[in-house]
Amino acid sequence: MNRAQSPLGQPLDRVDGPLKVRGQARYAAEFDVPGLLYGAVVSSAIARGRVLRIDSAATEALPGVHLVLSHLNRPPIASYDEPYEDADAAEGSPFRPLYNDRVLYSGQPLALVVAETQALARHAASLVHVEYAAESHQTDLQAVREQAHPAPAEVPPPRGDFEVAFNAAAHRVEGEYGTPVEHHNPMEPHASIVQYQPGGELLIHDKTQGVQNCQRYLEQVFGLQDRIRVLSPFVGGAFGSGLRPQYQLPLAVMAALALKASVRVELTRQQMFTFGYRPRSIQQLKLAADGEGRLQAVEHQAIGQTSRFEDFTEHEVEWSGMLYACDHVRLGYRLAPLDVYTPLDMRAPGATIGVYALECAMDELAHEVGIDPLELRLRNYSEINGNQGKRYSSKELRACYRQGAERFGWSRRPAQPRSLREGHELIGMGMATGVWEAMQMPASARACIDADGKLLVTSATADIGTGTYTAMTQIAADAMGLPMADVEFRLGDSSLPQAPLEGGSATVSSVGSAVQRACAGLRQKLLDAAQQSPASPFTGASPDAVEFIGGRMCLKATQHAVELKRIVEVSGALESEAHVEPGEQRQQWATATHSAVFVEVRVDEDLGTVNVSRVVSAIAAGRIVNPKTAGNQIVGGVVWGIGQALQEETLIDHRLGRYMNHNLAEYHIPVNADIPGIEVIFVEEHDSVVNELGSKGVGEIGIVGVAAAVANAIYNATGKRVRDLPITLDKLL
Amino acid sequence: MSENPSAAGAIGTCTITLVLNGEHRRLEVQPWTTLLDLLRDPLGLSGTKKGCDHGQCGACTVLLNGRRINSCLTLAVMHDGAELTTIEGLARGAELHPMQAAFVRHDAFQCGYCTPGQICSAVGLASERCGYSREEIREYMSGNLCRCGAYPNILAAIEEALPAVRGQKQEDAR
Ligand code: FES
Ligand code: FES
């Protein structure tokens, strides 16, 4: 028999690739709806105060304008906090769009103009005149850092005695690191189309990482139980921006309800800077080591910014208590509220900035002790997560260090900074460790096979470019022994089986496990069905006695086989649904992904420009379902890390409390010319604890540590230690 | 699909003709409608993406008389008689354009939102007198942002497909 190779672990092309390259994948704003009206948002020009008057006479006089919606005339919405609390809500009182006359931040939506074309709506919105009673505001974290309050987060308690150990140690480093506000800026702007159905039901296309999160939010806020279905089959990037329902969604719903018509609201690029973002941070690191470089004491104190209405927290300092072995650790995390919107999880939230500071401090410590930075990491290697006192279920970080260093040629790194040059370019090499959680959430999936032998698997998860469609198809094809072409995976529909938010690198682990389990249930049903026919060779066979391969079910002992479609022809379509909770076995273990990233930079001595010339990223993330799409995820993370290190920063004019560079020309992200060859290595890592697949997820780990590796390489090249990101040329001159 | 994009109808429209993906079209457009908005909304050719509407991202790249342009930065009325190719016009039926096929093979995208612009831009590059080395391709493709960061794969796909696309163009020109 033809033993078809399992698709698991194969570098297969994306199953949604052809649709995407043909321009046929439809994103939130792109559905053709009869009678569609278009909304344009009027944004606040002040950072704090009240709206006194909204003059929309000129707007309403324009033919083709249907509505100017504001807090004065919106449909009723919930008046308690709870209904607004979505699955990724921060602690506090969530923002309520068009709720009342309060202005909480610059860029806040104050009105929505609905008209017959997008251009008309935009023009009409520009004619709305808002009068304010402005109040004084504060948007500068530096100015209020002393007033920060303890973050409502479970920061691990201190262990050992930091003070004594720090003071007694042979080597000490301390420093303050700063990271700026960054915005997700997916290429697709946030958009929603609310399709008003004849019966008053709403069929909604939204850009989101969680269709059911949006559905629940709308049901609660508008009191519309059982009348809402949210679709999101394609998402043009999100990186966290789609974890919470963004304001264009409730605005579009309000307009649709008010007009009993279908409405689209698409944000402009400028408005993409008027909701969540990565918060600015100020971090203090203190590390001490003995003469051999063994860590004696670690302290990591962080201050983050938040809004006045919610306390946004992320895992920022935890990493310093778990990445290396150390007995004396003190971690702290405080927040300072400002007149800004609440921050939002953004690619590897917390770790991206916290590990940056830790890994730069480790580089400083290596120089202080006088040993190689990689050697310092090896001397402090830990098999346990010190915060939890638990062993890692698997941790092949040593292999990452070894294979990464070898591929990169780390041994050629000059120990002495500023000692390698080519013409006017200074060359430097740096490295850092990366770490991220390996999570699993409760998730469900349904698998259904029809008489043509086609398998349809569904779950209300998302594919934001992460490759969910492809990975789930592979997992299902493997589980059923079917060719990829006979399997279809559907997602992005709130009516499908329950799935968690697509985020935190947990989708393969969570939804993948549910897909596997649903397929196992379906295999059982196929066996049961086969046993129904008289004189079936499968009679009495246990599930272990059969295997599914090449579209058939076979008796292992006799190799007797039957095509799955033959079974279904008789039984009729078969279906199985499964719900999977994170396994109990996880409790006893610490679970994490790790990486070692090596970077070479070239710094122009005269101009201060930094060119990243080489990157090697070695990843330990358990079993990789698809090395092609997973490798792409890691590359994307590295690109983000380079942007974080050298370019990305949203700047506020604190006098106005408003972003100054809220567009893609002035908010710099890497372009093709900025990105060198990036080599990704997946080291072999086996894990039987994280989930049945043994996969840990790869969406976040790629970015973690990259900015530190770049900063450390710049130090190696120039002898300059810049602790404030991004490292722009002015800081190097 | 409506051929009359003037929804409000109150203000005068202009008539233009376009050869759009090989098809002759007569269209009524408002004088302020950008080429991008014409394609996406009334014509339903949403393969051309809007990432910024300000000429800053390249997601809206189309081929106008064979040259790549940002369709958000130009008005539709300015192109009466032009030949326009969008991402929807590249494949020949079931057969992908070599650039499209290379993008799939090299996984030169993640979310896919910048992809039509990248592909049109790369096809446009094939008609230019540049882009003959990796460095040049990276440079001349830098007007097309990819927030997913698929740049190395984009480079690999273009490097592979460019010679074939160039060859095809020369043949077509003969
Ligand atoms: S949409 Fe035209 S360049 Fe961005
Ligand atoms: S593939 Fe997502 S922006 Fe390029």
C-alpha cells in the first residue's frame, strides 16, 4: 500500500496562498453589500475635557449624508462596565464609544458621519465642528514616573535577599532602559461592515482576532442576544490590535441600528493611532555576579503607562526571574495613568520590552565580568523556572545557543568593542536569549466527513497571517490519513465551535489539540459505522487495531482496507465535535519557548546609520507543524525586532497630548532594503507535556530578544551603550 | 456591479474609458475619485488594497500602461484611455502568473494584505532598467511595506520569477 507521508512537519505551501496572490481573499471592508452606507469618524482634537457643542449643520446640509451620530443621538448602550469587558479587557472601566461628552484622549471618536459614498462621508466629517471645554492634560510618562502605583498584576514575590546579595557580589551592573510607544499598524486598517438583515439581525464582517469576543461584546453592549454573527475569514495583520473589539465596530453597529441599514466604517491610517498600542516603559535593571559570572542578584523594576480608565498590565519583569538561575531576585512593576488610550497587547507583549532590558543588562554584565556574553548565559543556565520552582517540560535552549552560534560564526566576534572595521563602517556582533510562554486555552472543533470523502473541520479561531488555515488542515489531514486536498478548514465565523482569541502563540496548541481530538472522535464513528455492515472484517476491532492512511481505514493485522467514502456512502455524513481543556499534567511543569538570536551590524562611523547585515535565530518551540509558515513567522518577528531596535517610535507632542507621526511615512517600520538575510533554525525539541501535538507555538518568540541582540551588536561595533530605544543615528553620533 | 459610481448623483460626473484587465470599460466617475477608490468600491476589484491612502505603503500598487503606480495618489479622470492591470488581471484563468506562483512557493506573505501590491510592483519592476541584483530588488521594492515582515521571502520569490517575467515581456513586445 502507498504509505502517504504525514503532512505534519512538512514545509507545505499555504492553503490560502492562491486566494491571496490572486487578490481574492476578502478582508473586512471588502464585502459587497447592497445599499451599503459609509461612515467616517470625527476624532477629538484635545486630550482631555468636555464636548460643549457639535455643530453639524453644514454636514447635514450635504445631499447624500444620512446621519451624524454622536453621544447626543446614539442608540442606547449598556451603562455598567461589565458588558464592555471583552476577553482581553484590562482591569478598570473599559472605554465606551460615544457614551457621553467626556474627552479622555486625543483622537477619541466623537461622532460618526454616515453617507452614500466613502469620499462624501470623509468630506462631510471634515465639516463637523466640535466645541470643547479643554482641561489640562498629562501624556508624558517621565513627568509622572514618581506617582506610579503598583500594577494590579501577579508579579512573583521576592526570593532570597536581593540587597545583601547585590552588595556582596564581586561584579555589579545597573542601568535604566527606556522603550517608546509603538503602534501595531497592520497593513489592513481596522474596518467593520454591519449588514442589516430584514429581521433586524446583524451579519458583521470585522477585522478581529476573535469573532466570538466581538459577538459577545456587541450582544452585551447593545442587548442584542442571538441577533449577531461575526465573520472574519481573512485578517490583514493584527499583531494584537484585533484582540479587543475596536471602536469602529460598535460605531458601525450604532449607525446600522439607527438607520436600519447596512453600514461600513473603515478607519484611516491616522485613526489607526487612536486606540491600543505598546506602552512606553522605563525599566531599571540591577545584576550582580561572582567572579565566575554566576548571577548572585537580579532586580528588575518597570514603570509602564496606562490610561486613566484602565490599568493595562503585561508580563514585563517576570522573565528576569525565570530565564537564569539566581537565588536573590526582586521584581517590581508599577503603572502611571495618563490622558491617553489604554495600551494593548502587541506582539509578545511585555517580553518584547522586558527581555530587551534584561538581555542588554546581561551583555553589560558579561563585559563587567570579562567573559563572553554567550558563556555568561551558559554559566547561568536554568532547568527550572525560578519564579515557580518548576522544571521546564522541555528546554532545548542549549541547542539553540550551540547551533545558532555555530551557524552565525560567533567565535569570530571580537571581544573588544570597536575593533572591527571595513572602510568607514564599524562592524559588531551581539546576541541575546528570547523566551515566551507556551500556553494552551480551552478550545473546540468539529470534524465532518461526507460521502465524497471530503473532510470539513471548523473552529471559530482566526488566521491573521499566522498560517492557521494551513496548520489546522495539516493536523486534520494527518489525524484522518487524508490527502491535504480532501481537507478543508474553516474559521473566522462566530457560529462555529468555540475558540479562544487568536493570540499569545496559543492557537496551534489550543485549537490544534481540539482538531486532533475531533478527528479522533470521527475515526471512532467511522469504525463504528463500518462495523454496522454485516460480515464486516472490522467487526470486533478496537480503535487501536485500525489505522487511517491514504483515505482508507485499514486493519493493521490483515491490511484489509476500506475507503472512508465507502463507509460514509452507507452511513451518511458523519460528524464529531470535541472540546479540549489544557491538560492537568501541565500543572506540575513550567512551559516555555526559547530562542537564541545572533546579530551582526554595520555602523557608519560618520553618519551613525545602523545596518543590520546578518541575523541567525535559533528556536526551540517543540514540534513544528509547518517549517515553511513557522519559519516565516520567526522571520516576521525578527523584522519586528529590528524595527523595535532601530526605527519604531510613536512620538507625542506633550503640549497638545497628540501623536505627531501618526502615518506610515513618519512612523518608520522596516522596508525590504532594511532587512538582511535571516536564518532560522528550529532545534529539535520533544515535549509530551504541553499538549498532545507537542507544539508550543511560534508567533511571538521570533521577536523576543532581537532588539537586545541588535543593541548589543551596536555596542560591540561602537563601544556605545544606548539604553533608550529606538537607537536612531542621533544617539550614536 | 454598477458602472455608475456616482452614488449621490448631485454633482457632475465624467465619462472615461479604460482597458481594465483586458476588458474595455466605459465608466462614469466623479472628478475627485481616486483610481484606488474607483477600483475598490464601485468596481468591486478589492484585490487592490488600501493601507494608507497617502502614497506611503504601496498596498494599492497597480500597473498603469505597464508601469507600477500607487493608485491612491492619482485621480481616475486623469486616465481616460489608459490600460490598467490589477492583481485580478494577472493570472490566465486557472494558471497563476509566474510572479504569483513564486509568491506562493516561497511563502512570500503572511496576512496577504500587502501581497497584491507587492506582486504588481514586482511585475512592474520587470519592465524597468533596474532590479538586477538582490540589493537592487530590495531597494526597488522598498516602496511596498509588509508589516508581517515577509521581506526575505518576497525577495526570494521575485529573484526567482523576475527573469521569466522579463523574458515574457520581451516576447510580448515583439
Ligand atoms: S494605499 Fe496607496 S500607497 Fe498606501
Ligand atoms: S503579508 Fe501581511 S503585510 Fe505583507
